[in-house]
Amino acid sequence: MKRIWIIGIGMGNPETLTVGALNRIQASRALIGARRMIEALGEVKAKAYFAVSPDEILQWIKDHEDLDPISVLMSGDVGFFSGAKKLLKLIEEETNYKAELIPGISSLQYFCSRLGTSWEDVKTVSLHGRERNFIGEILNHKRTFFLTDSIQTPDYICARLVEAGLGETLVAAGERLSYEDERIVTGTAWELSQKTFDPLSVVLVENPRAGAAYPHPVTHGIPDDAFVRGEVPMTKEEVRSITLSKLRIEEEDILYDVGAGTGSVAVEMALQARRGAVFAIETKPEAVALIEKNKAVFHADNLHVIQGIAPQAMCSLPVADKAFIGGSRGNLKEIVTALLKKNPDIRMVVNAIALETMQETMETFKELGLEVELVQVFLSKAKNVAGYQMMMGQNPIFIISGQRKEAEQ
């Protein structure tokens, strides 16, 4: 059985190679990896092939069956935001290959050691080609480590921190770690936002006030008074809490809030789906402005405001995993149909006050083959009247959930 070693080579400088990695490299008949990784090793006896795509790597291995063993070089550690994961899966589908992972020193380990600090309590985030609510991560974690890319560079991250009112946050940035021209810079976010950095960089943000930057603790049903209010209707906190629980939001979900109003539901969606994205669709300009304000209050960077009418406004958006429909402007069936066309397994929740809206939703869901759950919520809240606590009733709300039965299992 052909041996393939997937090796984490550390930071790029051969001095960060482990003994086990070096022994396997020297025993290999072929080396595959990025040009900078292989060239950093100096003269090698093995045949070298420059490639980083897992599919291309596997195809080259198949085309050279006579070469055994082969080492595939990966930067850092093979278990830390590495291309090794996809490559290993591809190799495991082949019956005549045996792959072995050889761990290396990760950028997190190396950088923290250079800073003279531990790393067991650090939240790690990769921004390589990914849009993330990194401001939210910083607000929720005392120490956050970022792998940057050519767009979301250290200075870009720091500029965003300044915009969010976090310019005094302490930041350390490291570029070209382990190489002769390695540079490590520490200072406030404002100070680092004025500098430029190599795309091959990492960032460590220290925020001792993590969790204290929001108007209230981030939980289901954030208090109504935490949001910027206007004349636009808003889903009340208790109803919002139940609605969000019915959506069953996961951290990486793509979510729609159709008829977003003030954006209270959309904001809570964004705070829960930190590694996903939320699209708030709203027609009224005053409501759109309110959503933008609430997005800023809660630093919900993964919330995108779309001004337009559904379903047309949804056409070019990424496929949603879940959707909340708070207002349809008479287009409920068209909206639900469009959502199902994009994702037949989508989970939807509709809130309705009127009996007619509830009935239309139930009929639409059933007609389109969805399993339906109907909940009616009666709420009353105490109000001080002449020194007495009087219970004041609110409008009953129907909360209708719909999803294909197969998707729920």
C-alpha cells in the first residue's frame, strides 16, 4: 500500500520542523507543496512538484505510482485550519493509499511563544477567503487569534475595530513569522490601523472587557429597550425569543429576515450565527435606516441589509438555511415558494397577528408539502398604575413553523 505523509512543516523556516517531519521528508521519493515551502528546505534528493490544490495533488500522486513514499507539505500544523483535511478525505477514498498526518508547529503556537504568552484560552478564527463577524468574536472573547488574508489584513481588522469604538483595544500583529524578515508589532488598534502588513500575517487581539460591550447580555430575547426604536413595528422580546428558538439557528447558518422592521430579529440571528450571515430584507427606507443603526449598536458585522421587496430581493442572495417571515406585503405564497426553490430543506417561521394570515400560512405550508407546527402566544406584562401592578395584555401572536419532514430527521 502506497504511503503518503501529510506533513505540517511549521512556519516555513526549516528550524521549525519537528524531527519526525524532517525524517520523513528525507525518506521521501517525492515532495509536493507550495514553492516557498519546498524551496525553504534547500537541496533535496526527492522529486519536487509545486501544488496546493488537494485535487491536483491527488492526481499527481496517481500519475506517479512508482514514487513511494510521498510527502505532502502543509504550512503550520495539519490540524489547524489546514488543507490537510480535504486532502486526507480524498486519499481515504482511494483503496491503495495509506495516509498519515504528521503534526507541526502552528502559527498560533509560534506567535504566542514569541509574545511570551500562553494560548490555551485563545479563540481562533480563520479569515482566509471567509466573511466572518470578527468584531463580534472580539467582543465575546478576551483573546482572539486571526489568520488573515490579502483583504482582511491586520490593518484592516484594526481599522474596523476603530470604527466600532474599540480603538484602544490591544493588538499584536506578526508577519512572515520565522523568516529572516519576521516582524512583530504591538500597540492599540488605532496605532496598528495606521500601518501596513504583509498578507502572510496573524493577529492576536486582547479584550479584557469581552462580553461587556453590548447594551445587554446576548441571549434569546434581548430587551426591547436595547434597540434603537422608531415608528416601525418591532417583534417584542418574549415573542422574539420563542420565534428564534423555533428557527433552531446554528452557528454557520445563512439566514433571511423577510420584512425585517427595526431589525431586532435580524440582529439576534446575526449574534447567534456568528460564523454565518444574515440578510434583512425590508422595503421602507426608515426601517432600513433603523436596521443599520441596530446593526451598529450590536456590532453585527455579518448582518446585511437589503432594501427591496421579497421574493424579488432574494434572487441574488446566498441560499438560506432558515428564514423568518415577519411581513410579506401580500406575497407570502410567492416568498415561501421562492425559498423552497432555492433550498427544499429550508426551515421557515412566520409570525402572524391576523387569523387570515395564520390561515394563509398554514394552507401554503401544507400545499407545498411542509410539516407544520402552530403555536399561539398570549402575553401580558405588568405596568405600574397608581402604585399598583396591572397586567396589560398584548396582541396574541401565531408562530407557524414549516419544514419538510425528511429535513427535520
